[in-house]
Amino acid sequence: MSGKRRIPWIRIAAALLVGLAVTAEILVRGFSHSHGTPFWLRPDFGGVRSGVSYVYVARTRDKLLMFDAGGDPEGTGIIELLHLMNASPPEVSAIYLTHGHPDHVASVSLFKNARLWGGSGDARLVEGKTLSKRALPRLLSFMVENPPPSKLTDLLPANFRSPLSGWLTLQGWPAPGHTPGSFFYLLDGVLFVGDTLNLSGGVLSLGNPAFDDDTAEKERSVARVLQMLDGEKVDYIATGHGGVTQPNTARRLLDDLKPRLRH
Ligand SMILES: [Zn+2]
């Protein structure tokens, strides 16, 4: 008898759980198709929230470079930003990925003429052939719409420095930990850190470890890259989910972070 009485409660609990999961999925998917208002760091250097993450675009003398491809497969916010820069998706010549999580690669296929650069450790992640090692990102990747398949066209060399047109140089450093192929980039005083660092309430931090493959390795990577950055001009830090630092705060925020690193 008691077993029979329990069944309706089990059914109600199961229905509630399914209802919650469906609501969460609808919310997450709805958010992944949303975008923010494009903003400017300086003329010809802008950013926008695309889905859950930020995308940045820089125009050099002869190229249009993009950093990450956001979480919205339709890329509406990015197209809006490009429009404001008097540009369109076919003009993007290269996309540099800070890492290969699905919420940073969703609109890659919209940019047909762009080379896709990323760390070799994330090649399979970009192709959707492997998932993060950790439970939370795995769960989220099931809930976020799968991006159309993409493939790295070029693998980033470690600690590279490549001259662009004019006096500009793009620099990059491997920063494994959040994912195996995570990278930092520095272009014209703007440091792109992806999810390796987070900005919240004006404070730069190592972000939520629940989303990292290997947090200890991430801390070692950050300490190493910060050393490399010692003599470099850093005006802004552009993060994957926390937006960009305020003017004239980047160097202080990096110095404040150093003593908080355990490695
Ligand atoms: Zn990530």
C-alpha cells in the first residue's frame, strides 16, 4: 500500500525536475541568441556581447581581425558591430580563439573568408569531437545549442610575435588550464584573456574554477604570461564574460592579481 502511495509523489517530483530542466534550457538557449550593444575601446577597435560571451574586432590598415566568435550561432550582435565599422562578415580575415569552448566558437561558420587560429590543445574541442573534462562545462555544453562544426585552419605557435601592417604587432602566449589550448593575445595594448581571467565589479580574478580543466595549471600559466607582459604596454584587458577593464586600470589590476596566484 505504502509503495502505491509513493508513486504519485515520485511522478510529481520527476515532472517537476523535467519542467525545471526544460525551463533552464529555454532560458539558456534564449540567452545564447541575445546580444549586447556594440561598444568601442578606440576608433576601429570594438566589442559586443554575442550570446553569453564577448567578441572583439580590430581593424588594422588592411585586415579585420576578430577575437573569439561568441555564443550566438546567428552572430547578430557581431554583424551589428561590423556594420558600425562599415564592414561585413566576408571581410573578416582571421579569427583568433582564446579557447575552444562552444560558447566562444558559435558563429565561426558565418565568416567564410577567415582563417581560424587556435591552440593545438583545443583542436578537437573546436571540432566538437571532445568535451571538457569537468562536469559543469559538460552539462552546460549539453544545454547550449551545439555550434555548427568548425575546424582550426592554423595552429598557433607558442610565444609568437607576428608583425601586421604598419607598426602593429600581434603577440600570443599559450595559457593552458581553463582548456589545454587556451591562449592570451596582445594587440595594440589590448590583452585578450578569454575565460582564463574574469572581470567582475572592477576586480580581475582567476574566475570560476568549476569551468577549468586544470585550475593549478591555469594559475601557473597566468603567472608565466604576467612575467612575459612585464615590459609590455597593456591599456585594456578584454575578458570572455566580464567585458573590458576601464581606461588606465589594466596595469594596476594585473599587479593586484599577482600576489593572489599560488604558483
Ligand atoms: Zn570557457
